[in-house]
Amino acid sequence: MNISLFFRKTGAVFALFMLLLHPGVSWAEPWKFGVMGDTQWTAPDPSGQNRDTVPLSIIDQVNRQFIAAGVKFVIQVGDLSDDGREASEKRRAEAAKPLIDAGIGFFPFRGNHEVYGKDNGYGASGFRSRYPQTRSGDFRKSGGERFRIGEHFSTPAGVSRELDGLSYSFDYGDLENSVRLVIIDNWPLPGKVVNHADGYASGYTIDDQQEWISERLDRSIRGTRHAFVFSHQPMIGSNHQDTVFSGFADEHPDWQNRFMASLSDNGVRYYICGHDHMHQRSIIESPDGEFRVEQIISGSVSSKFYKPKPLNDPGWRGQKKREIPISRECSTIGYYLYTIDGSTVTVEYYSDEEGHWQSDGAYPRGTNRPDTGVTPTLRFVLKERWSYNFDGMSESGCVRNEPTGGNRVVSVDPHP
């Protein structure tokens, strides 16, 4: 008998037996993806590094962290430049080249800064031409080598062909380490513009796209262990009072209930967004009180930072009672690593050790200084780690938050 052939065959049978016996056990290697927040340059630029309102001096340093961590792909949560001009958006796409040349996928989506005017069709056609990967996962390195990240790409074409490549979904990973990512674009398009009382305009709403969202999240048919949902705006913000649903957090409670039900019922633990230029984790409750989802507002990768508005600000319209704050850090630059390891997802938040940066024209340490408008060398340290676990039998969630120790800890403070 060929002994090596015997062990190969029996080993495969044993692995299959163990997988059936212990469905929560993963036989695939853990892997990571990265998330980065809004990328806007709003400061003076004496160094000349940050052209076309894109913070190249910051993006470059964050890119190097993702490459060193070995992530498979990076998702950027909108507001790719500050002024949304085609030249600026093209500059932002070029800034992702180091990731792509390292074999790392880059998946962005539009924010409000991409849709400032009608003259470029709200940036939609330019976005699709710059980022064909949002429809196929295909990438090309500077040297011409091609590679693919993701499979089962989908877009809500049944709602409108205008959403092609703007709202999109794809899968990544093998067996128990598989994920589905659902990315929602609700910004104006030539065929649809809805103006809200707060001055923001939207396009095809969450409710317009809800059937597609629910179908993509349906765990009975999606074929992935985990799912994550992304959009630019929070469900309830900390500074901005517009939401992913409309102008204010008390509007369209029926939309909110349906959306949060689709996440909660399908095991989606994290809704990931940007817009507020600060790191903040909260539990958001649906207006009917039936569903809760953890929201992660991604920290700034910009020269722009915001502070939380007070709880008694009338713009909240009493909706802050539906938010349970977990942690927050303001006025610093950060990024995220999401590790997929079988039934467990672990998130690590890194930010600059110094922090306390000033915003816009005063970035980074104040006005009228020799270093005004000059990005320092950022020393990223782990600030917070948290996770959830599906047990494989009941798929109940267990959320674990761990202090990182040795570094300045993220402030756990309900709305200072």
C-alpha cells in the first residue's frame, strides 16, 4: 500500500468528519481586511504633498500599515476627497496604487463630498470608470499583473441601473472564514435627487434598496458565515445629524425598523460608516425598540476632525435615547483591522499615539507655526480591541471588549 496516499485519503475523511461534528471549528487560515475613514485635505499645504484636496501625506502612512498587516482588501467609507472634483477623485484613486501593487484590493464608495454638483453627474460615471472593481473584483498592478478579490458581485440593478457599481455586494473567504459585504450608496444621481430639510440631498433611499439589501443579507441563502454592512452616513451620528435614512434621526421610522430588522435577523453585528471624522462605537436601537445593531463610525484619515454635539441639541430630536455609547476617540487619525477566524470576528482600532490634532486650517498643532499644514510622522498604536463569536450551534453572539494596555486607552465616556 502507498502509505502517503493512505494518509492523504484518511486525513481528508477525518477533516470532513470533524467539520461535521464541530461546525464552529474553522480549517481555513484567519485573514484580515482593513477599513479607513474619510480622506479629505482641508489645511494649508506648504510641503506640496497633498494635491487636489486629497491627504496623500496621511493616506500613504495608513496604506503602509495595511500592507504590513497583510490585509486582503481595504474598504474606504466615502468622502474620498474634499471638493469632489474629477481631478481630485482621480488623485484619490491613484493614492490607492500602493495597496493594489501589493496585491491588496481597494473598495471605496461615495460620500456627500463626491456629489457636490450636477456638472459631473454627481461623480457617478467617473467613480465607475475609476473603480471597475466594485462590479468585478478585478485589479491591475502598475506592472500589468492582474488579480481578483472577491466573488458573487451584485448590484441593485432592479432598483435602477444608475446604482450599478455604486451600491454593491461581494463575498470573500473560504468555508467558515467567509464574509459577505454589502455597501449602500444613497447619494444623488442624475435620475433621482431628493432634497431634505437639513440641506442634504439623497438619491435612491435605503427603503428603495431594502429588498436588495435583505436578499443579500439573507443567511439562509447567502452562503457566508459573516456579513457586514457599510454606508457613508451613520444611523445616528455624533456630530452630523443627517442619517443614512434622511435628514434627521426621527424621520422614516418604518424604514429604520425594516433596515435594522434585516441586519439583526441575519446575524449582522456591525454597521460600519464614516462622515463624523471620529472613532465611535455605539449600540443603536430601532425606533420600535425591537432590534439593536453595533455601529462603528470610522475615525478620520483627514486634516478635518469633528467634536460631538451635546445631547440636548435640538437637532437630535430626542433620538439619542436610542443610542448606547461604548467608546469614542476624537481629533486623531486611525484605521481598523477586521480579523475573520472561523466563528469569531475581532476588530482592532489603531490610531496615532500623539493625537489631539487641531482641525482644518490649524492642522496639526495650531495656526501660524512652522509645521502648520505639515503632516507629522504618525506613530500608530493599538487603542482598542473587541470581538464577537458565533458558537456554531445557536449562533448567539458574544461581544468581548478588551483593553489594550500600555497605550492611551480610548475614552469610554457617554457624550462628554
